[in-house]
Amino acid sequence: MATGLLLINLGTPDAPTTTAVRRYLREFLGDPRVLDMNRVSRTLLLELAILPTRPRKSAHAYQQIWDGERGSPLLFHGRDLAAGVAARLGADWHVELGMRYGAPALGDALDRLIAAEVDRVVALPLYPQYASSSTGSSLEHLYALAGARNNVPPLCVVPPFFADDGFVAAAAGIARPRLDRFGPDHVVFSFHGLPERHMRAGDPSGSHCLASPSCCDAVAGPARDCYRAQCFATANALVARLALPADGWTVGFQSRLGRVPWIKPYTDEVLPALARRGVRKVSVMCPAFVADCLETIEEIGLRAAAQWKLDGGDALELVPSLNAEPAWIDAVVTLARRAAGTVPAQVG
């Protein structure tokens, strides 16, 4: 019998239209792990403040990145990755892509694996760093879907791979030739941001998170599952692999919304500060995303690049995400086989 591999990503609208984006945002932002407030407050915020205006703005942004033939980059890169991984794993595995929100739905992907009569399911959330609003939400939903079945399928989960050798090597392998060609003065590692309260909610000690400048120096103890600490660990691993100088790189967090404090430093403040320092060419890597999407192509590659020139810089180059690069396919295969117990656990 075959082993099932379920690749999980966040999701994307079906089309770059206001109606499709509104439908997607209602599902996404209606998740209590994303807007973590009581149900009444979440509904009021969503229906009265966000959905009347944001879908139109977001639809315009999606139109900037939508491929006329293949559609959403997040989706077609995900499909390419699934196809490449399936080819590498062979007939003993059955691979499906499922989205937490939108299509292909996570439940439909699980149904297809069960219909293929797999003897177990390996779930691989495609989020390198753990966050309750991404990994946590996806796994909660998957567990609910699996648990609702009369015959509950055996599940095993690939843990966050924020410092996995294959992941880091694949990302560095994409970046290295581009950095060599572009010759940036500075490299920015821009991760997706989260509200500070999300970090504090995940601190089992109740006293460690964001309490000191060094709180995220190590992924251990109270920071074992900390998203911000795992982001810094990813950045440090890439810096070592790329042999960047100590003063040649900076971490930032992007995509913040609203007035509540989000984890710092903010990418949209880091970049202008670099321009004021005299940095003229900057490369931006987005290692929280394994596939190019709205947050990488539009937010960084288009908007941030345009703002960089207004701030006095010469050029900003976005380093592409892993997408379906062969080295990333190999890394996913290794992660899946390791979780299934068919390759030794990583040492070190």
C-alpha cells in the first residue's frame, strides 16, 4: 500500500476579482486563530471594517501578479511542487496539495488520499516557521477533518523546518547566483509579521516572550515554538550558508495591519533606514514563504521596489522563493521520508 503525502499551504482566491477576494478573506479572516478575538468582535471587525473596502484593494494587487494562463502563483507553484515530489517519491507514495482556505480544499485533498487507499498520511505544512495562525490552524483543521471520519486515518506531521539543512541549502542555492550577479550592498530577510500578542500567547512561561532584546536568540525553552525566534534562526542559517558579513544583512517583518503592535523590526521601516544610511542596492529574501505569492511578488518585488527608489535607493531585487526548484523538491522528499521513518533523522 502507498503512503499519502499531504502538502498544505494557506490558500489563494479563485480569481483576482473583488467578489472572489471577498469570499477568500471572509474564510481566512473568519478563522479565530487569525483574528484572535471573541466571535462578536471578530464578526463586527470583518463585516463592518475589513470586507467593505479591503477586497477591492487586494483584488487590484492580485491582478498585478496573476498569470493569464496559470492563475495564482501560489497555486501553480504548489501544483508544480506536488508533481515534482510525486515523481521523485514514485509509486509507493500518493501526493496531494491542499489549501487551508479556498481551493483545492484540505478536506478534498484528504478525501483523495483516502480514496487512493493509502495506509497512512504524512502531513507537511509548507510553513518553515511555526505560527498558530498558519501551522496551528492548518493542523487543527486537518485533525478535525480526519477525526470526523468513521475510520480515522493514521497521521504523522512534518515539524517546522526553519533550519533544516535541505531547506536552507535550497534557499541559499537560489539566492547565491542572484546575489553574485546583482551585487547588493545589503541583504534583507523579510518574514511575514504577526501581532505581538500572538507571540505572547505562545509563551508557556508567560514571562519570556519580548521581555528582552535577546528573547529570540535561541529556539529553546519558552521560545521553542516561537515564530519570531524561528525566523531569526532561519536568517542566521542562511547568513552562514551565504557567508554574509555581519553588517551586511538585516531581518524585517512585513505585511502588518491595523494599529496594534506587530513583531519588530518592520520591513517598511528597515528599508527606508537603509536608504538613509547610503545603501543603494538591496536584495530581499522572504524565507517565510516557500512559494512566490502576493506578499513576495507584489508587496516586495513591486511596491517595496518602487518605494526604495523614492527613498533614494538605486535598485531593490526580490530573490525568488523556492517554488518548485529541484533542490527544494529534493528537500521536501527528504522531509516526507524522514517523517515516515524511511530515512534516518537529521543529526545536528
